[in-house]
Amino acid sequence: MDFPADLKYTKEHEWARQEGKEVTVGITSHAQEELGDIVFLELPEVGTEVVRGKTLGVVESVKAVSDLYSPVSGRVVRVNEGLLDAPERVNEDPYGKGWMIVVETPEETGREGLLSAAEYEAFVKEEKGA
Amino acid sequence: MSLSNSSRQQRTPLFPLYARCGARVVDFHGWDLPVQFAGVMREHRAVRTDAGLFDVSHMGEIEISGPGALEFIQRLCVNDASRLADGQVQYSAMCFDDGGIVDDVTVYRFAADRFLFCVNASNRGKDLDWIRKHRPEGVEVRDLSDETALLALQGPKAEFILNRLVDLSLPGLKYYHFSRCRAGGNEVVVSRTGYTGEDGFEIFLPPEAAKELWQKIMAAGEPAGLMPAGLGARDTLRLEMKYALYGNDIDETTDPLEAGLGWITKLDKGEFFGRGAIIERSGEGPARKLVGIEVKGRGIARAGHAIWADGSEVGIVTSGTFSPTLRKAIALGYVPTPLSRPGTAVSVEIRAAKVEAEVVRTPFYRNGSIRK
């Protein structure tokens, strides 16, 4: 399993990469593995306000439907439209070509409350063991 | 506080092999079964183009024998078992007196007075209760499920793979026929049947022989593209063919005619359980029908989603998935008969949004390798 150190994570298995005021969001390698073949995505439109901890969209594998939760609050400024026709990119490259949206966040709502790579890895192991 | 669970998980004889094949194991009606190995899409594709090997040992086997066996089966089942010859298989269903379906089954004739029902795992207890409740003198009913493992080798290359492993010439075995033969040192029953729309075989064998045969089939088939396949692919494959799944598309509330099983329901063969009710309910043509639906808009219809037409809710989706072969969202569901014609526009309610859909001709997939 893969837990890039430069990312922050949620317990709902999203990742967040902050670059200035912009945060790129996707789901983790562990999440895509658990879901299996991803065949459908529902993502918010540019301009949508997303709220940390609230649903921002839906990801579906052949068998299951899962909600996506926003790791940060802010306004959606970019959406990976290419994923809508090629959702398998989330499986193939969850931290790269499988990115989902970019959120512009006010400085103060930054990344507090998110997990570090080590914390997330420990959380996944704990969840698996349970 | 007690953590004990009264119902213990059941495992098939192949359970010990799952982990090393990379399986993800889930609970399926009390059984620990693999939902996937390499992934549903790859497994599905392997079955359509090469072959897949499924462990379906959880399914139940019930033997019905004795001088009155055929007569009894004629009362139990909607299809005409008198048309079976030795070594032949028939798809059939048992109904309650009210016409609701007890279970859909395959009936194997071993001899004029000896038959085997292959039944859904989730219905095994209910089926046995129903069969035993009506068992007449001179008929013996035996539950062979625990002493029977079942492998399904499915796909256009199934014959090529299995032919080398059994002392039977498989090209001579016709669709929906079976034969006893030997595989390795074991006596097995090979049946040219399946649930995928592809040519293939179901192999009944003693549980203690299952692991060895699984491994032999995998070793013989892997160079030809054979993959182990799980319940996920089994579901997408059967859905592309519109094969009904008990508990989803058919159950105690559906009669065989509305479920599209008129082709196995022989109302003129004589009396059988549920016949009168089926005629009363659907004899003039059922009020609703199970149809194939293709989602045209964005989204995947799932079991339980409402079907809408002309501003009102008209039916319900009973199975739905993304079709790996057609690359579209497909579903089965019940709609009023006037809306059941292919081409009828409907919508499916997916997460509060009404998504455009259409009743389509089935099976969804028509290029399978089954030999009729």
C-alpha cells in the first residue's frame, strides 16, 4: 500500500494536497483497492462550495456505491472532467491522474484535523485488523 | 455482553485456497465466499473471452428418488420433468400454492426414478422444508449439499481446458446434458450448464477432491487465459444475460409468468403447486413484467431504485450494475405490462435524481458462446 508523505488524509479515505490556497482532492490507494473497479463518479461542478466532512460526490464500483467526503472547506475551482469518461484512472493512479477536484480554501480553514501519512497508515491497519 | 453469533459462517472446501488466489472474501447468505480475485472487470472479461473458474460449492443439492419421484417432481415444479431423459438437465422452478416462487432450480435426471435438484444456497432450508412437507410415500428426499462441492468452469475455452482433465470426450456432451466421469482419481459429474451466457461446465464432486481439481484446472487453463472468478463477476455476467437471481429478481412475491419464466412454466402439463394461482394471477397475461433497462443518462441503477414513467412511480429495479462488456449501466426491474415493450422511455430514480432510461431487448449481451 502507498501513503505518500506529502499528502494529508481523512478517515473516510480521501487525500488532500495543499499548494498555496489550492487543495487537490482524491481518494487513497487503499480506498480504490477496497472499492475495486471504479465505473462511475459524480463530482461537484466548478463553483460549488464544499464543506469539510460533508459529502461532495459519489464513487461507484461495479458492486458498491460510496460517498466522497470533502477533506477541506472551500470553493471548487477545477474538476477532473476526464475521469467521468475514464473512472478507471482512479484505480490506476489514485494520487496522480485520478485526482478529482481542486478546492480553493481560505487560509484559516487549512488542514487542521487531517491525518498525516503515518497516522493514516496506522488508521488503515487498525481498521483492517478490526 | 455477548458477542456470540448463533449462525456460524459456512465455508466451502475451497476456502483455504482463496487467500493465495488474492480473493476478497465477503458474507453471502451465511457463507464466506470470494466476491473477487483479480477484479470484477478482469474476471468478467476473462469469462467472455477465455474462461473463468468459480467456486459455487455453496449451492445446495437435493436428491429425490423412488418409484414416485417423477410424479412428485411434476407436482413440485413448473417445468415438465417428464421430458427429461437420463443425463439431461432442465431449468425449472418450484412455486407455493399462491404462485410465488419458492426457488428456481436445475433438475438433473440420473435415472427414471432418481433426480437431483441444484438449488440456491440461500433457499436450501426452505426448499427442503417445502419438498419434505409434500413428500409422498415411495419418495426419498436426501440433502446432499454437505457432501457435494461444485465448480463452474465458464467461457469459450472451457471445453479445451477441461477436456484433458476428464475421461470423457466433452465435444460430445450437449448443452444442458451431463455425464458421470473420472477426473484425477475421483468420480465426478460434469454438466454442460452455467450462469454466464458462455459455454462451460459445472462439475459436481466430493468436497475432499475439490481443491485438487481446482488447482489442476487452474494449472491447465492459466496459459489459455483462465482466471479464478468471484461472485461479483458471476453477478455481472448473469445480468448481461438477464438470468434471474433469486432474492433480487424473483422471490416469494413474484410469479413465474411476470418474471419472464413463461418458457419453463408448462401450464398444460397437469396439476402442480401454484398452477391455479398463476393462471388466476397472470394467465391472461401478467399485469407487470420483468424487463431489461438501459440507463441512458449518467448513473448506475441499483436494486431498490424506483422506476418512473409519465410523472408517476411505476415500478422498481431488482438488479442493476455497470455492464463490463457493454460499458453501460444495465438493470432488471418490474414495470406494468403496457410499459414493458422495448423502446419505452422510463426514468430511474438515482439518489433523488430521475435519470433517463429505456426498456430494451434482452439478453443485453448476445454474443455468448453457449451452444443451444
